[in-house]
Amino acid sequence: MTIDRPIGIALVGCGRIAPLHLKAIVRSPEHARLVAVVDPDPARAAEFAGEYGAKHACCSLEEALALDAVEAVVLCTPNALHADQVEQVLRAGRNVLVEKPFSETVADAERIAALADETGLVLAAGHTFRHVEAVRTLQDRRAGFGRLRAVSISMCVFWDGPQAPWWATRTREEGLVLTLFAPHAIDFLQLVVGEIDPLRIHVEAARFQPDWAAEDEAMILLRYPDDVLASIHVSYNQKRTMNRKVAHFENATVRVENGDELWIDDEPVVMPERAPVDDDALFNDGITHYFATQVREFALAVRGLPNRSVLHPSALRQTRLNRAIVAAAQHDS
Ligand SMILES: NC(=O)c1ccc[n+]([C@@H]2O[C@H](COP(=O)([O-])OP(=O)(O)OC[C@H]3O[C@@H](n4cnc5c(N)ncnc54)[C@H](O)[C@@H]3O)[C@@H](O)[C@H]2O)c1
């Protein structure tokens, strides 16, 4: 779907994930226009502004929010800043796409969701992995698959210790793989089971690497109403990436493999051509198209058009589930 004019965006937080958002914005000129980049490190902000063609390199969010051309903000800052920065953006009358996790606590998630309701602005969460043709096709054909019985998700990657300094100090209560990575799996699960809450949650978590304090491997088991069962395995220790999501329906077994392939009853249905990428890492240029679809959906939401963004009611439900999962992992092993 097209829109009358692209939304003016400020990207905040020029770290590891920012280039994927920036490339996505640059590749979506009909939907989005990069106005400013923000980072407390002026050299970094200037470097990113130069590389991606932003007119303004800012050192604070306030500075970006003072620019009239900024209609929306993409927040790529450390998790602990998300809720307060979302609040700042909404109070300034701008729309916001916040990277996952939506918030670190349920109270924060409720606070920003209430503010989005009050202001009527768009508050979307960056659940990037649903913005692929494979998952969109699954959604479109969902009714024909019949009753859902079970969902089984394995998302296992290898990170050799902390990927940003703040990863090292996250506590078990804050969660590591359960809050930095499991949200992708939780989003897929919620997309398939619908906007309902599980009846029961059981979690076992473990730590294999010494350079962080919290869990890097976890198994989650859930029971939903109508006897729907689900399991999620997340890991930061798997040298060969596995990204497999299987939904067992009455009429079909539907698999999303490697993020963007769709298999129905072992028949390939969506098989994207893969551009060659430098490495096997999960967050490489090969997934920029996920971010491009995401920013286009966000632009549609900002313009009040039908869209597939993960909006705040859904993000709030996911936050509640994510925090319940982290709490369920706190028992002694
Ligand atoms: N969607 C995905 O697949 C995905 C993947 C990786 C990370 N993420 C999320 O993206 C967010 C950022 O992760 P990252 O790995 O890029 O982190 P990072 O630490 O590499 O980058 C964070 C950036 O924010 C900047 N920053 C810090 N305080 C700031 C402030 N007050 N104002 C503006 N900028 C500030 C830092 O200087 C840094 O450049 C996290 O919430 C993470 O969970 C999402």
C-alpha cells in the first residue's frame, strides 16, 4: 500500500542494530525519510548521519524532538531507556517504533501503553521477525489450516560473550536470553495463538558462558486455553544457528525456517532468494528486508492506514508474558 508522503524519522541510538533500521529507511523512500540520527557520542552520530544521509546529527533525543520535520522516532537504545524515551517522544507529540523489548517491566509497559491511548499516537514495537513474506503468508492462510494444537519454536544462535557492555551486568531477574532474544519467539507464538494469555507457564534456564551473569539457555513450556500447547527453546550457545518455528494445525504442519522460509507439510511455499552475506550471524545484511517491511508498516500506521505493525496493546500483552516467563525461571535449579 502506498502513502501520500513519507514520514520524517529520527533514529535514536547508533549502535549494533541501528544500521539495519537505517538501511531499511533509506531503501523505503516512499514510506520513510531519515531526518536525524541521535547518539550521545557526537562522532558516532556524525558518522551515521554522513553514511545514511541524515541532515541532522544530534547528541540528545530532545535535540531531535525540537526538529519540526521529525514526525516519528525509531528507538534503538539500550533496553533500560526504552520506557522513559517512549514517554518523552509521545509527550512531544511524535509517533514511536521502539526496539524490542517494549519495556523492561510490566509497570513501564502499562504506563507507556496508557500514554499512547491518551495521545492517540502510534506506539509500535520492533518485533522484526514477523515482517517477512513467510509469516505474512502464514497469517493470510491461517483460517484454512484449521484448529491449532501446538507450537514449537527453537531459536538458537551463538554469541561469544556480551555483544554490548550492558549485556555483562544483566541480572537473572532482568533476564539475558529470556529478555533479549525470547521476545522474537514470544511474538511468533502470540501471532499464531492470537491475543490470548497462557493458562500455565513452566521455565527452566541455565548459563553456559562465564562472561555474563544471567541465563543464556532456556526452555519454556506453555499451556493455552482449548488445550493448545507451546514450547520455546532459546540459546546463545548454538554455534550453528537454528531458527525454526513450527505450528501444528489440524489440516497442516506449518514451518517457518531460517526466519523467512515457509514450508507447509514439507512443501516449500515461500523460499526467498538469499543475497550472499559475509557471515552466518543472525543480524547481518541478509535480514535488512525484515526491517524495511517493518518500517513501511510503521509508516502506514502513522498515516492511519491498515497495517501489520505490532501496536501497543499487543506489545503490552507480550511484555506481561515475557516478564511472567522471566519470573517463572527464578526457581532454584
Ligand atoms: N529487532 C532485533 O532483531 C534486535 C536485534 C538486536 C538488538 N535489538 C534491540 O535494539 C536495542 C539496541 O541494541 P544494540 O545491540 O544496538 O545496543 P548497542 O549498545 O549496540 O547500541 C545502543 C546505542 O544507544 C546509544 N545510546 C545510549 N544512551 C543513549 C541515549 N540516552 N540517547 C540516545 N542514544 C543512546 C549508545 O551510544 C549506542 O550507540 C536493544 O533494545 C535491543 O534489544 C533488536
